[in-house]
Amino acid sequence: MADWNETPRTQQGFGSVPRTGGDLAGRVTYDEGLRKHMLSIYNYMTSGVLLTGVVALLTARSGMAMAFASGPLMWLVALSPLAIVFAMSFGANKFSKTTLQAMFWGFAVLMGLSLSTIFLVYTGASIAMTFFATAGAFAGLSLWGYTTKKDISGWGSFLIMGVIGLIIASVINIFLGSGTMSLVISFLGVLIFAGLTAYDTQRLKNEYSYYRGTEWAGKAIVLGALSLYLDFINMFLFLLRFMGSRD
């Protein structure tokens, strides 16, 4: 099986709209397929976020969130989602679409267990307010990334470097315990994942021309949903540090 990242020789260019002798029907068919593809990604992503939220809320209300706040279970629910992300990202060629779907739903459930602990720190009202604020910001940023004519593919390397910097700074601040540094990290985190939301949306839109009509199309929907899910959740968590009211 050919590598899905390899550009077909007959392709006109990254993100270009295939044409059949300049036939308008070809463009219409492509646009309809693209809309259906992106809608499927958004549906998966939204369902995953909602599943995570329901699991987090039910876990918190049941009193089980305390079990995930410290001890072995904390590390289990914290590291398991990360392991699934790496497995899905680097092992997608080996997995079927059905397996990737099962991994995505399992990831969403584990994230719900992990995020249930935020109800031990912040009030439910502030969590809900931050969630809806994040949803509004995400929708606007993703819409801009989808509709803009500006090529923002160059943002990718800088944003990834920013994520790595956030991770390093967060680890350092565990030992420093600086409130000011924590606020700076949160502010930069919101900006970086806001940028990634727009960037990933445009990337997923452009990549559609690579694998449309192939076996990779179904897998790409699940992996695309995972990318946008991670953008949303991380933006939400960083924003919560500003908007969240502590119990």
C-alpha cells in the first residue's frame, strides 16, 4: 500500500481542486465530497468532546474523581490517553478504520476520567462558562481556517515548537511553583492552540485531495477528529486557568 502522505503523480498540487477537462461538474463533486468529509471530522470530534464531558461530569458526581487525583490511578488515566495518541498517530498504517475508531472512543473516555479532577478545583458554573467560551472561539477559528484564502501552512513548525516550549516550561514550573510563570504559560497556551485550530482545519481541508476515494479517507476522518479534539481540549484547559473560579 502506498504511503498516504505521498502526493499522487497525477495530482495538480497540494489542496488543488481536481478538474476533468475544466468540467464544472467535477468541481461541484469535489466540493460536495470535501464538505461531507469535513462534516464527518467535526461530527467525530464533537461526539468525542461530548463523551469526555459526560464521563468527566458523571465521574465527578459519583465521587470517583478523588481516586484519579493522586496515586497510581492518576498516572494511569494521565498516561493512557497519551499512549493512545502516539499509537494512533504512528501506527495508523497498521490499524483498520474500525480499530482507530475504537481507540478514539477509548481515548475520549479516558480523557473524561482524567478531566473529572477539574471539578475538584473549579466550580461547575465556571467550567461550563469556559467550555462554551472555548466552543465559540474554536468554531470561529476553525471557520476562519476553512474559509481563508491565506496559506497558513507555514505556521505549523512554529506552533509545534511552541507546544514543545510549553511542555518544557510547564515541567520547569512544577519545581519553581511560580504563579506568574503559570499565567504566562496559560496565556501562550491559549494563543498556540488557537493558532493550531485554524492551522489544522486548513491542513485537513487541503489534505482531502490526497486521499479522497482511497481506503485512507475513513482513517483520515478519525485522525483529523483527534487533531481537532486535542486543539479544543488544550485550549479549554489553558483558558480555564483564567476563567475558572476555584471552590
